[in-house]
Amino acid sequence: MRTSNPTLNADTFQRFDRQASGNQMTVSGTVNKTGALLLLLIVSASITWNMIATGTVTPMVCTLGGLIGGLLIAVVTCFKKTWAPVTAPLYAIVEGLFVGGVSIVYATMFGPQGISGTGSSIVTQAVLLTFGVLFSMLAAYRFGIIKATAKFRAGVIAATGGIMLCYLIAIVLGFFGINVPHLHEATPLGIGISVAIIIIAALNLILDFDLIETGANQGAPKYMEWFGAFALIVTLIWLYIEILRLLAMLASRRD
């Protein structure tokens, strides 16, 4: 069983012997730990936001620091899953720097009115939409509306791999002053691409749910609850950033 989330793959749970009762990974335990990581992420992002707003630090420092630090911690967590009870919370805190830095930049660029004109910020809209997608995907999975079949997994994996490759190429070309057309532009095609990426990010949640449930059914060790929660946070951060980017595109076309 595979997932395009790099933190969860075919061998994630297959190397473990079934644990004794009480030491096993459970779905409810993973949900609780996901909530704890979300709380750490939100608190860290809020503190970062306030620090940037008061001029204590710059957005660039927080964004790059959170991005690089989060990447390093994620790599360590993937190779040392037994460390997940420590590295997963640390990842959430460090990624809060990245999320907070990116969020305040977008909020500053597009103002407090967002794109709705009702007074809610673009960041608030992105947060609400992210949680809306999360619970919608969870409901679709629990009620069997979307099933993680072999063909479904293969399609999501291929699409996610293509997106990551495209982003990598865009980053490399950016060092030479070359921009990939439409990828970050508020054109009709650019908006369509952004919507497609959000759909693929959302479908990754289905694969994550399925693999976490499989780990619980196979009696994986208790510390894998932290690893499963960490994996969900990785996907949710990606989803949030993509939704925020789409809202920014729509806002720029409105202006």
C-alpha cells in the first residue's frame, strides 16, 4: 500500500510486528495527536505573525527558517520514526514559522477585506476552506464515497509526483530568472492549474486516512500515532498554502 505523501509509503507499517494490547497504534490516538500538532502549529504561527507585525523579525527570516528547518526535521522523522513523539511536535512548531510568515505576507498584500469584501481576511478564508476540505475528505472516506483503490492510489501518486517535479523545475529555473508560465500567474489557466493542485492535495488526505487505518488494524507500535499525525500535518500545510495561493490569484484579478 502506497501514498504520494512522502512521509507515508508502502513499507511504513509492514516492518512492524503486531504489538501487545495497549501498545498498539489506534485511529483515535492518531486523531488526538493530530489535534495536538495542529494546536502547536496554530500557536507558533500566531506568535510568528505577531512578531512580524511588531517588526521583531522579518517575514523572510521566518519563512525560510521554517521551510528549511521543517524540511530537515521531516527528513529525520521519516528515517527515525521512533523519534516521532519528539520530532513531530518540533516539526509543527518550526512549520509555524513558515505558515505564519507566508500568511502575514499574503494578508498584507491583499488587505483585511480579502476577496469577499465582508471583512474576513484572505488568511481566515484559507484556514476555513482547509478545514472544510479536511472534514469533507474524512466524511467521503468514512462513508465509502471515495475509496483508496489501487487505481486511485496510482493516479494520485502520479499526479502528485508530477506537481512536485514541476515545482522543483520552477525553483531551479527561478535561480536563473526564468519563470514557468501560468504556474504562479492569475490567468484563467493559472487559476485552473491551482484548482487542480488543490484537488490532488485533498485526495492525498484519503490515502493518508487509509494508511493510518491500516496501521491501526495491523497493530503498529504506539509511537506511529505521532508519525501518522505528522504525515497528516504535512498534507494539511501543503493544502493550506495552495488554497491561500488560489485566493490570492482571485483577489489580484478582482483588483
